[in-house]
Amino acid sequence: MRPFKYTRATDVAAAAKTVSTNREAAFLAGGTNLLDLMKEGVAKPSELVDISGLAFSKIRSSGNVISIGSTAKNSDTANHALIRRNFPMLSQAILAGASAQIRNMATNGGNLMQRTRCTYFYDVNMPCNKREPGSGCGAMEGINKGHAIFGWSDKCIATNPSDMSVALMALDAVVKVSGADKKQRSIAFADFHRLPGDTPEKDNTLEPGEMITSIDIPMSSAGMAANSYYLKVRDRASYAFALVSVAAAFEIKGGSVAKARVALGSVSHKPWRCDQAEKLLTGKSLKDLNDASLRAAVDAELMDAKPLEHNGYKVELARRAMVLAFKRALKSEVVA
Amino acid sequence: MSEEKTVKNRKNKFIGENVNRIDGIFKVTGTARFATDWPVANVAYAVIAKAATAAGTISGIDSAAAEKAPGVIGVITHKNAPKLTPAGNLSGGSVLQDAKIEFFGQHSAVVVAETFEQAQAAAEMIKFTYAKAEARVNFDELIKTAQKSPSPARADVVRGDFEKAYSAAEHKLDAVYETPIEHHQPMEPHSTIAMWEGDNLTIYNPSQVVMGMRGAMATVFGLKPEQVRVITPHIGGGFGAKGGAWGNTALAAMAAKVVKRPVKLALTRQQMVNSVGLRQKNVQRMRLGADATGKLAAIAHETSTHTGTTSQFVEGCGDVSAMTYAVPNSLISYKTTAMNVISPTFVRGPGKAPGSFALECAIDELAYSLKMDPIEFRLKNEPDKDPANGRPWSSRSVVECLRRGSEMFGWKNRKMEPRQVRNGEFLVGSGVAVGSYPARQQGTSAIAKLTRKGTDVEATVELAASDLGTGTHTILAQIAAETLDLPISRISVKIGDSSLPPAAGSVGSVGAASFSNAVSEVCLQCISELQARSPKSSGPSDPVPVNVAELMSEANLTEFQTRVDARPPAQAGQYSSHSFNANFAEVWVNEQTGMIRVNRMVAVTGAGRILNPKTTRSQILGGCIWGIGMALHEESILDPRWGNFVTRTFADYHIPVNLDIGTIDVAFVAEEDKIVNKLGVKGVGEVGIVGVAAAVANAVFNATGKRIRKLPITPDKLM
Amino acid sequence: MSDNFPELVDELTADEAELLEEVLSDLGESRRKFIGQSSTAVLGAVVLQFLAKRTALAGEEMAEFVPLGDEQAVKVSFRVNDAAKSVSVDSRMTLLDALREKLALTGTKKGCDHGQCGACTVMMDGRRVLSCLTLTAQCEGRSVTTIEGVAKGDVLHPMQTAFIKHDGFQCGFCTPGQICSAIGLMHEARNGELSYVSKDMRKTAASITLSDEEIRERMSGNLCRCGAYPNIVAAIREVHTGKATDPMAVIFDMSKEGSDATV
Ligand SMILES: Cc1cc2nc3c(=O)[nH]c(=O)nc-3n(C[C@H](O)[C@H](O)[C@H](O)COP(=O)(O)OP(=O)(O)OC[C@H]3O[C@@H](n4cnc5c(N)ncnc54)[C@H](O)[C@@H]3O)c2cc1C
Ligand code: SF4
Ligand code: FES
Ligand code: FES
């Protein structure tokens, strides 16, 4: 690890300024991803601006949104009464990630910003366009069991590993950011992470120096609280990244699906929103929800999947996991 | 020396009791010292830089930046390294003796600096250029041209006429079972503090074989063995990886010599995958033939595997097929191909663990095709003597293990046909498999020292044994206390130091038998020698009650010590001695996600005398969990283009976590083995894992109807 | 809790005897006094006095430490096992390395250095965290408790006692992390915090009693390669529920035991 300067930020604008002017500077929140990458030699910041002391650690209700502070810890977020009551699927998704110790350290902003777990990205001896643009993609012709089946490019086939983000995608969250010039913007969750295209080094649409201040979830999504589920499938029972994960949430009104939100994790460079499936499920009467109809919705979504050499299983796994997540979310509402 | 197998008439009874670990207090307070925990003044920090190519030579090294980096006090490469005498796994490349590269991640430089951070940063700055040679790293391709193993230990073993019996057999099975490369990954990465005083070397280094490490360092540095001292009272797990000497230890000593200061060198977790050996990938073709009644007529166990390029080590997968069942016609063979990987070595249950996966799944498959209960099938083929060599068993408890286990497990409720039991989203299935591991005692010396103050006697037993979590400290204290009839609090156990009397290693399940017999003998000898000196005593008369305090005071002694060089009993070689087990697993398979949980297991073991059921049970639990990891999680993958492992970290190389493990019941069957050694102790370190993966895989078949012959059984394989 | 295991016996290994000798001479005591005192409580007390002493001493050593070379130095004031520390460290130095290499608190272990094993678990302001992914610089104003500091005065923490009774370790390398993690887990359960296997996220409770499945999930961030998991669960269950169990018990009726697989 190269030497770096460590400073504790006291105000957002100054911190943002430092990071936007020094391209080698980075925000440090919980450190659970950044430090790991620095030890691997993947990240080499010359300066770390510790933002954990900034006043973004609150989770509160404001108007028609629940606003989740970017420096609030993952564990505090998952356990917060407002989240548990309104967005239990988010609690589940956060708790499905990492370990208790890591969740006690990790922040929400950091969680959204965490980088791919692609093993070639992590090993500096390997080619990787995301780590070193132009060096080639080690995974493309390599071992790609964990890689994307949607939205990949010939430059990068990595997946986004965040569990939390999959739930936030399904909950129609909005990411609030603040830049060096104190300019604030709101980014719809679907626009926050990006597909690799020709620039896989960019995971998201933040500008240099922009800092996430909060993640806002509309209260309208709370209508799905009773019928939501986050399912994570992995190679061991816990403390492992997903092979495939599903966030499924439904609002049931008068015996039918008034609203359906579905997202898949670990299948693409970004959390994968399943519009096709949502469309097919919305408006369905509960009594028409059975294995066949759920499966039809899922199949429509997976038609465009493009598996690679080693990850063909993900298509079938996603298919089954989605149906299972739907059933767990709908609980007694479905008879099938 | 007393002929008694054990002592009698003692007030202090510890042998066979559930004594808590005597070193437990230190382990729960963080005061047990592992290698890098020793406070050593003026220590410098070393970090290894590794090769990023799998074959060829280092053609250039740019270390200028590293040498100038802050805090750096030494950069060692093959260009300036002191000349050593490579031996064994300390092959030339691994200790910087030449430019040759044998595998991806071979040690290529050592950087020493004032702090760890500085050494690590400087190590990153070294740039190597390579003259690359074609690397042999694509297993699937290489295995096609594998040749008979040149190792004499792996020559064909032929009994009867396999081909003839097999082709005549009514029921046949021909299937291929595959196990991947696995890593030991003990929780304590290999790490060393090395220091020189003149030409004498002291290393704090986790070593399963204390004297072996001393010998290896002496050879490599051209020293007399007495000039090397290895200190290793606690070892943070080893599982075979800390049995031999690997380059890292020699490099620590080399670095200390170069910078003339004590040096601390710990491998990183990522470096573990290509520094300390591995379990090779095995492709095992099994052919079994049986008659209509389920009597086995023929068995062939043909293993195709790889070695490293610098060693011919091949684990003996076929061993289990030679001795587990009574089969008149058998063939065991090995084909190997050399690969540019770190040399394969012993890993928990060497040979037997992967071998039993193949054999015990094959047995299950054949039993199923015969519509026979797999336990009944096994009982039918139970051998009355060791089929491998015709020798009588010193004791054998497979039948008893199976009987006891099936009772505990409730085997009678198991359905023979798969997919019969469902619980909500889960398919439930049960499987069984047996295992065994040879039991041996090896020569071990020990000293017992007694000191007396009034009527109070304290005893210390000293031997260069090791404790890697196996409970050596505790069982030796138990034996000494009971034999000398003293409270256990009066016993000190000094082990893990090569300046003590030479002992066997904690490898191949020889540790407990070798150490405990030596300590038992030295304590008995104490008594008989004291009795001989005591004017009142009528000579050696154990087993009558002894009072060492009285004996010492009669002989007017305040200090006494004696030593034995214990040897295995002569008759042991005429028998076949093994530990045995039966493993039962119940798996719950989520039919949709393919995630598998071993919800409960029963492991019944026959391993002679159990010195401490509590610590022994723990070792069996460990074996079961290793077996579950082998069945469901563990797999190391080489990228066939470059020969690097893509499974370098604990995030990529999965071992079981707490939630993967359900309830495990452990039981021991009483085995009184008067032949294997005086105390009748076999070992449990290895046997615990043998058969477990097969029990799990058989249970997965019973649950799902899917026979997975390629480990690990991950969700993708059930799609 | 120590009442629960009358059969406990302790003795020192050579190095530990040496270490104890060193401590005791510091404390003006002789080891002899403790020989024959075979209860954990007494021996524990000695070890704990030693730890207190070591922690105090560590402060003095630390004050001397200035990073060598041009590295960026950071000044940090924090508490370690209830003692105030004010140190200047290389900005790259993790809390784990500061504890081990500078504060002589080697109980905390480095199993992976990348957040993937839990061996380095310590408590920060009462919550379990990983010291290998924490920069010392991030500890300003914080209070850190390591394995050396979990006992209260002269008495072992019940979790330490339970780990001994239930043989919750083999090699012992993961143990400091397991114990710190288990203590953290108890706090979390008392606060009614959830895990992924909790049945209902929406149901809130002040404090929850954990099933074995819950304990397993919540301890899954601590790898144990020796495979002590069932014993670790037994130790935690005993402390968490207050019900003493037989460490050698065979479960037999496991149909009930296994029934809550959730993933
Ligand atoms: C062993 C292990 C297992 C894990 N398993 C999982 C898992 O199963 N599922 C899962 O989802 N995650 C998992 N994680 C990842 C973990 O959730 C993330 O590391 C964590 O959420 C990152 O948060 P942090 O605060 O520590 O971020 P940091 O490491 O501090 O920062 C990460 C990145 O985000 C940037 N950043 C931080 N805060 C902000 C902000 N407010 N605005 C802009 N940029 C910011 C930093 O500059 C840095 O680039 C695992 C991690 C480890 C080490
Ligand atoms: S998939 Fe993306 S992250 Fe992985 S090696 Fe290719 S470019 Fe790098
Ligand atoms: S050393 Fe920190 S998690 Fe492994
Ligand atoms: S006790 Fe050895 S790793 Fe847990």
C-alpha cells in the first residue's frame, strides 16, 4: 500500500473539493471495501478523506420519503424501526450481506459504491479493463462462473455485488448527492449504477468529488411491506456473495396485485430491474397467481439473458429463485 | 519397564476423562503465544514478492525503487541471496537460489523493512521480467497424456484377476469421481520469527513435526541440527500444511541473516494458496462388480492426477479400496502428469478422504442398483482380515460403528428410493459411508522431571511433540498425572521445542499414540527407578498404589529425572491397525435454489483407547466439518491460461461457516486394542474426515435423485 | 458461570509458565503460590492481572513511537481496554497491526487481513468490528476492547468460561475473535437486533432469545478451520440462555433440532 495522507472531513463541500481536485484522493467511510482494495493494490489513493464524522448518519422520515443517511451504518439501518416497518425487504437485503462485524462498520454510501468482486479485478497480476482500462478482460475467456448474464459488454462482464442495492432498486429509491460546488442532485436508483459499455472503470454516474449524502425511499413503496422478500442464493449458507439474488415486493389491493417490483442481483453490472416480470404481474388477481403464471412472468424477463461459458446455470437459478421469492413474498396470498 | 498397558489403583484418575484443555485459559484470554505473538526486540518485518508467471525464468529484476523506499533495510532476490542447500520442498526456486520459475506465485524476492507497512509497500514496487516457458497448467488437457506414476509407492497393486471377475460380474458399476484442488488454509497463516545468534538459529514457527523442521533448516543452512532451535508451543492449525518445511520459513531465516536482525515473516492469506502445498485434483475411475447376492467380486480404483514439477508426491486415493472390503480381485493404479503448481502434499485424511469419496459413493451406487440397503451391502463384504496384506486386524470396529450409528441416526426410517421425503421447500435425504485411517506409533523420547518439597511433588514431562489444536498438552498431562498419581495441577507439559527430547510429529495420526506412549513409559520408568532406589521398596511392583513423594523422600531425593526412548511394539508390524468410522448425514436440499444444508450428522468412531473424549470428540467434529466443506464448498480453480488460482482469498475459496453446520452427534465404540501399542491408542486426527464427503453426496442422491460425482456439490450442479 | 464446570483443571505449558513467571515477578508474586490452585477463577485472575499490567505498559512504549521514514503520520487518541492511548502512527497502519505490533496486545489475530475470516474481531464502542479493515487513524476518540480486556477485573467473562467448558476451540487461533464476536452478538440480541434468518423483520422486540440457527448465522462472520462450530454454538447458547448444558451430550432426537433450516 502506498503512503497516503489521512484527513477527517468536517464539512461536505471541503471534502468534496479535495476529492474533486485531487484525482487520487478518495472518501473513506467504513473502509471495509476501500481498505481491502488498497491492501490488494487495486486502489491506490494518495489521500483519504474520512467522511464518517459528517452529519449524514441519521435515518428519518421527511415528508413522503424515508431518508437514509449515507454514513449510517448498515447494521443501524437494517435495524431501524422506520426501515423494519416500512421496508423490511431492505433490512433483509442488508442482513444478507457480509457479516455482523462488517455491517457494524459498513456505511450505506459505501455499500452502494462497493466495487465488483470479480477475481481478476482483485488480482493485480491479471488483466482487467475495470482496474486498468485497456489491459483486457481476464474473465471473458477465463473463469466466469460468477459473472453477468445481462447487460455485459465485450470490455467487462462483472457483476455488482451489493445486496442492499438490489432492494433499493426495487423500492424506487433516489440517491442524493452533493458536489464540490455544493451542487446537489438526485439520481434515480436505476440511473445510479451503470452498464460497463466501453468504460467499465466507471461503476456509476457520480461525478468526481460527488458525495452521497442520503438515499431516499418514497413512502409509496411502504405499501409493499407486507408482501416483500429478499432471497439470496449462494455457495455457502452465509458470509458469501450471491450467485443470484432476488428482491420481490408486491402491493396487494382488493385481491389483486396493485404494484409489483422485482430486481435481480449478481446478474449484471448493476442491480437488474425486471420490468417485464413486473408488467406481467401487475393487475393479476391473486387467484390467478400460480406456478405457471409466476413462471411465465419470469420467463419473459429471462428471455434476453446472455450467459457466458461458465454461468449458464444462472439463468435457470434466477428463474427458480424468482418464483421462490415471489412465493415467499406473497406468503399465504398464493395457494399454489 | 513395566509390561502393563495401563496403570491401576490410582487415586488420580484422568486417562479417558473429559478433562478441559489445560491450555484453554490461555486460548480464551489471548495469551497463548503463536509464532508471531512472541515479543522479540528489534524485530524487522519481511514481506515476500511472488512470481506472476507459471514457468520460465526471471530475466530481469528492477528493485531500485524498493531498495530506496522508506524504511527498507534489505531486498533479497536470487541475485544476492546467500547460497543454501535446497532440499525437499525447499526447492531451489522457492528459496531464491536460481532464476527458474516452477509455478505461478513462486517466491521471488523478500523485502525487509522497519515496519510491516514499509516492507509491504516496497515489495509491491519490485518489477520482474520473465523469459516465459510453456506452462503445464491445463489439467483437462494434460490428464489425457498422463503416464503411470513413477513413484514406487504408487505402482499398480493387483490382486486376483480384476478384468476377468469384472466382466463376469452380474452387477457392475463404472463411474468417474472428481475432486478438485483443495487448500489446507489453517486459520493461522504460516508465519515465522527468525533470529540468529552467531551461527545458531532460533525460529518461532508453527511446525507439526518439530524435529523435522529443525532438520530441514539445518540442512538448508548447512548447520548441525543442534544449532537450530524450533519453538512452537501452539500451532494455529496445520492439517498437513505445517508438516514439512516450506520456503517461507527458510526465507525468514535467510532474511534475518542478511539484515542481521530478528525478522518476522507472515504469509498473507492470498500467498497461502501457492506457498505451502495443496491437495491435488483427483479423477478416480471406479469399477465394481458384484454377484446377485451383493458379494463383491472385483474392484478397480484408477486414479488420474497431477504432481508438481519438482516432486513426485501423489496421495494414495486407492488405499481405501485395497482394504475396506473383502474383494478377491482388485486393481489399484495411478497415472500422473506434472503440472506447474506448488507441490501437492499431505492434507487432512491424505489419500483416504478423496479416495473414500469415490469408493463409498460407488458402493452406494452399486447397492442402490442391487436394491440393497447400503449398510447391509457393506456388512456383506466385511473382511475378516486385511485384504491388502492378509494380516489380521489388531482390532476392527466397522460393523460396530455402523450398527451404533444407524441406531443413533434412525437409519431404519430412511427410504431407499430417492425424493421420498419432503419438508416444505426442502427435499430431505440420508446417506452413509465408512472410513478408516492407519494407526501407527513412531519412536518418541521423553524426559520426566520430578521436584519434591516436603510431600509435594511437581512433575514436568518434556518432549518435542506438538499441539495444533489436537489437545496434546492436555492428554499428556492426564497420562502423567494418573501414572504418577499426582493431581493434574502438579504436572507441567513442555512440548513444541526442538531442544527437548526428539518426538514424532503430529502428522498421519501418529501423534497421540507416539506421544502418549512415551509419556506413559517415562512416568512408569520414573516409578520403577524410584522404587529400585528406595530402601523400603521391594522393587518394581506396579500396579500397586504408588506415592512418588514417599518414594522420593525414602530415597532422599528432592530432584529426579529419567528419560525413555519409546519404540512401537515389535509385534505391531504383523498386524493391520486402523482407526475406523461410520458417518451418517441427513441433508436438506432446497429444491429451487439448490442450496444444501447438512442438518444433522452422526459420526461413530473406533479408535482404540480414547484418552480424552471431550477433545477427541472435537477432533471428530472437525473432521466432519472438513468433510462437509469437501462435499459442498471447497474448490480451488486454476486459470488454465496462466496457472494462477482465481480462488486466492477466503471470499473465493469457501470453507464452511457456522451456519453451514447443523447438529453433529459423535460417539466412540469401545475398542480394546492390545496390539497397536501399549496404551491401545490409535489416532483420530485423520479418520474423522474419511467417508464424510461420500455420506453427504449419498444423502444428496437420496434427497434429490441426482448423483453428483464431481465435488463440491454447489447449487449450479443441481440446476 | 464458573460454578458450572467443577471438573476444570488447568496447568501451564512451558512458555506460559515462563510468561506467568515474568508477570508474577513484575507483580511481586511467586508462581508457587498459584500452583495447586486449579480453579479457572484463580489462575484466570493471575492471567488477568498480567493482562492489565501489559495494557498499562503498552501505553508507555507507545508514547515513544514515531513512524520511521517519510510516511504520513497521524496522531490518534483513543482508549484500549479502558486505558487512554495517544499515539502517532503511519496512516496505513491498521488497528490490528497497531494492537499487535505497537501495543503488544497480540491476542487479536490476523487470519486474512481482508475482512474475510473474523479472527481480528474486537469491540469498538461496544460493537463488534474487524480490526484488519479499520485504520488506527479511524479510532480517534473511540474505545476499543480486545480479548485481553473482556474479563471484568479478576473474573473471566462468562463467554471465556463457557468456551473452555464446551471446548469451543481446538488450535485456539480463531478463539479471541470468536469470543469478542460472541460478546458482541449478545449485546445485539439484547437490543433486539435482527439477522437474515430472523423470521419477521417487521416484528420489533426489546430483546430476543436466539435459536441455534440464529446463533449460527450471527457467528458466520468468524471462520474456524478446526471446525469447533457446534461447540461454539453450545458455549454461546449457554451464556445467552443461562441454561447450563452437558458439553458431551448426544442429541439423538435431531428431527426437532434440524427443523429450522431457513436458507
Ligand atoms: C468479506 C466481505 C464480505 C462481504 N459480503 C458482502 C455481501 O455479501 N453483500 C454485500 O452487499 N456486501 C458485502 N460486502 C461489502 C460491504 O458491504 C461493503 O464493503 C461496504 O458496504 C462498504 O461500505 P464502507 O462504508 O465500508 O465503504 P468504504 O470502504 O469506506 O468505501 C467504499 C467506496 O465508497 C466510496 N464512498 C464511501 N462513502 C461514500 C459516499 N458517501 N459518497 C461517495 N462515495 C463514497 C469510497 O470512496 C470507496 O470508494 C462484503 C465485504 C467484505 C469485506
Ligand atoms: S469482468 Fe470486468 S472486472 Fe472482471 S476482469 Fe473483466 S473487466 Fe475486469
Ligand atoms: S483478519 Fe480481519 S477478518 Fe480476517
Ligand atoms: S480453533 Fe482452530 S481455527 Fe478455530
